[in-house]
Amino acid sequence: MRRLCILFFAAACGMLAGCNQSGLQYYTSPSPYETVSVTPPPADNEVRNIIFMIGDGMGLEQISCAWVLNHGKLNIDNMPVVGLHRTYCSDDLITDSAAGGTALASGSKTALDHVGCAPDGSPLYSMFVKAQQAGKKTGCVTVCHLADATPCDFCCHNESRYDSDDLIADYAECGVDFIAGGGRDYFGPKRKDGRNIVEEMKAGGYNYANDEEQLMNVPLPVLGLMSDDNLPVAQERGDLFRHMTARCLELLSEASGEKGFVAMIEGSCIDDWLHSNRIDLAMEETLDFDRTIGDVLQWAEKDGHTLVVVTADHATGALTLQDGSIDEGRIGVKFGNHGHNGIAVPYFAWGPGSDAFGGILENEELGRLVASFIK
């Protein structure tokens, strides 16, 4: 419903970026950036940490557009291993973030709208549970509100992605050490049952942060709610997402030692703005996600024992790149729809263990492969 409201509002206000009579939307990013250069550690190093990064809705077409906007370079270009995974779910060729994310998180396909559970409703346990059983720390950082599908796929269980009250209540029991995103309203003010999940989690030992300054000063375990709903759009929030990610890695690394950790980092709102066919906002979200990838790769290079995997749960918007200039950092695109599609999406791997990746996989196979390094 939230995405439909965004879509109808954008259409009513005529908020399409640079649209001309041919139907092409043109966009030039105002803030190109320098990319990092990193050297992977020896491939046979022990994998202690896993950083699983998901660009929601970010297919090859979105990555290609971002590459042009940043004048022919992205941080993701550092990742030497590339493959494809198919995204369909158990009951539909065209998946959603609930089923697609659950397959990545748990290593099992499931039905449309299902979050962390099988088609019959029985729970599916994410790689976070395996990590916790192995004595590792776990963390989840997202741009969206925490009732949205992808973070819930890793932390919660429900047959309906739209049952936000029950999904948010699951965070109190999930045991994840670092949880940061948007969605204060979902933890209390918007709840129909009157519960205050923030207070319940504080009573259970979580340290609560409601802004960036507090997040940088609280120890584990952390619940960080940076906004009432989704985080502000990329050009308004500055480096907030990057700082949230850096804090997550800092705290998990300090607390886990050689046991290591597993973190899921999501660039969530790429998908939201693709649903609205807003190429400007979708691309700025994609570029901010890539800047965060650069930070993560630099951190992993120093650590030497971290496997980084980047992928999408599906692609959104049936986007085509039809015009533009690498030199000018300008693209001209058309959207084919306001929804998801069934095209396979790329995945990228970097660091120790990355030589196990490559080729064409099912999405649940990719999830199982990532989880196989949790020991």
C-alpha cells in the first residue's frame, strides 16, 4: 500500500525526472564520486565474517545506469566474481521482496508475501540463526522502515509481509545484536495492540538510539530507529546510511573477535522509487548503496577475513537504458512497468571464499552458499 501511495502521488504531481515527448526520462547525477581501489586478501584465508549486501530492486539495468551516471566507474566494479541468480518464488514467476529475500536469507524458496516462513506457514530460519548458534554476532542495517520485507526476512516470521504489528514484535525475540533502520512509528505509535516494542526491547537489554549521534555512542546490543518511517531520500540524508553501516561493522567486529559476525546491509529504497518510476531518486539510492559498498570493501580489505556478497532480491520497473553519455554522466531511460519482473539478477563476491561463487544459481542456492561459510 505504501508503494502504491507513492506511485499515485508521483503520477498526480507529474514528478517524473526530465521526461520528454519520446517518453524518455533523462537524469544527470549532480554528485559523481571517486571509487575505491581494494586488493582482495588471499582466497584461502579463513572466512570469519560475512557481509551480505542487498540492493532491493537493483538489477543489471539499474547498475548499468548508475555506472553511466558516475562516469563509467562504480565501487562494485572491484568485485572479481560475478554470477546470476533466478528470482522466481514457489507460487509465482514474479517474486516480491518477502519471498525473494526469504530465499536469500534462509536458503529455501517460499510463496509470495511470505516472510521467513515456508509456503505452509512453518518457520524458515535465516542465516542469522545459524550464525548465532555458531557463536557469531549478527547485524541488520536498512534504509527502509524495519517492518518492510527484506529486514524482516532475516529477523522475523509471518505468512503476510503486511502484518506489521506481528513482524515488528518478532524483533524483540530475534536476538540480532545490531538492528538499525527507520520505522519508529511501527514500534509504538502505529500499533493497534498498544504495545511499545522499543520499551520491551530496552527491558530485554537493547540500547536504544533514535538519531545518528546516539547510534555512535551506544554499545551492543543496539536498536537504532533513525526516522519515523523510511530514512530520508539519499540526497537529504547525507552519509547516514554509510555511518550506520560503519557503526554496525565496528561494534560487531569488536564484540565477536575471531568468532566473527554476519551482517545484512540493504539499500532498500532503490525499489520504492523504481515502483514510482522516479529515475532520479532511484539512481541516487543506487549510487549511495554503491558508496556504501566502497566503504565495506575498504573495511574488509583491512580485516582480511571477510566475505562480501552483493546482490538484489529482484529487479523493478522494467527499466531500459536507451540514451546518455558516460562523459557527461547522463542517462535517458524508459520504464516498462511499475512492478517487479522475472529477469535473473546479478550477484558479486569478494574476499576469502569468493572462488566458490560464479555461474547461474537459484536464489535459494545463493542463500545456502553464503550460509555455508558460517562455521
